[in-house]
Amino acid sequence: MTSEFYKPLTPSFRNDINTAIENQIKELNTCKGNAFVNMQIIGLTAHKNLINALPDGYPIPCKK
């Protein structure tokens, strides 16, 4: 059973999230470009933009 908790968004936590997203995008860029790969890259980019738009201290749900 996983327990969910909330962690405040700090600049270092935001950087960790963005690094993870960028690594996923880099891995997808090595794949052959098709609709599914492009769709996932667009979704990850939107996710990154959303994380960057959130204010510091915003509660982010995390799982242990």
C-alpha cells in the first residue's frame, strides 16, 4: 500500500522535477518521430510549463 503525502514546491524540488522531465524528453528524442512520441513530448513540455508556473510552496502530491 502506498501512502501519499504533500511536499511543498521549492526551487530545488522544481529543478529536480524539470531535470526528470528533460531526461524523459531527451530519451524520446532518440526514438523515431511518430504521432505517439510527438504527443508524449508535447505532454511533457506542457507538464514542465505547468510546474514552472506554480508558485513556491505549492503542495505537490508525492508517493512513498
